[in-house]
Amino acid sequence: MTEETYDYDVRCRTCRTIFKVQLFDSHDKNLFVAAKKDWYCEKCKKAYFSKQTEELTKAHKEIGLPELTGTRKMISWGVKVRGELINKVKYLQQSLSFINDEEKELSEKAFERFFKEWQEQTVAKWWVDNRKMNVRDISIRIKEITENLKKN
């Protein structure tokens, strides 16, 4: 069975340049996608991701996280993933309630140590490899840190 491909001329949403894309569905479906989707040429796509990466990196520096290392694409992806994970940590912190001030202080220390662990992760690949980390995973790690703080 052979897969048919179709080439379509589309227009970049940003710079209005016309370029070709290759689509693999039925011709009718491809016509719909080619007409309705927002297309971006490689130049505009690179500029967008560079700007997004720069803004996120600046925001991460402000909260104490270092710049990431790796290829340009990996850094762009890693910075995006790191931003999503930071949001998960913030969500977890905001959802906690405490019985007393001592418990709250212990939690703050645990989050501080957890954050220091993340500050040591400067390779973009580490962030990409851990992109599926969820609030539960973060919570488990915070609990481990809290238990260690109680022992000391």
C-alpha cells in the first residue's frame, strides 16, 4: 500500500511569505488543513522560539535558576518544560495547608532544598527527560526531603 503525499502552498502568518508544506491525509482534508491552520515559515518559527526561550530564561534567572546548556532546540524545549514544572511546584505550594507555624516552616525549608536540587540541573536534556514529572512526583520528593529534615 502506497502512501500518497500532497504539496500545498501556504502563507506564513507573520511575514506573509508563501512556502510549500507536505501533507499526508486525503486531498479534501489536506485542503481544509492548508486553508485553516496558522502556518509559520522556518525563519519566523525560529524567531518566535528564540524570543520565547529568551523571555523564559530571563524569568528563570530572576528566581535563581541558571541558563541551560545544549543545542538551541534542546534549550528551547528544556526552558519550556522547566517553566511548566515550576508552575506545578507553585500549584503544589499554594494547595498546601498547615496545622501550625512549625509545620509551615518545615515545608518552606523542604521546598527550598528541592529548588536547590533544580538549580543544579543546567543541562537542557535533563529537563526534557523529566518533562512527564507531575505534581504527585514533586510531592513525593518534597515529602522525602521533609522526612530527612525531621531526622536532622
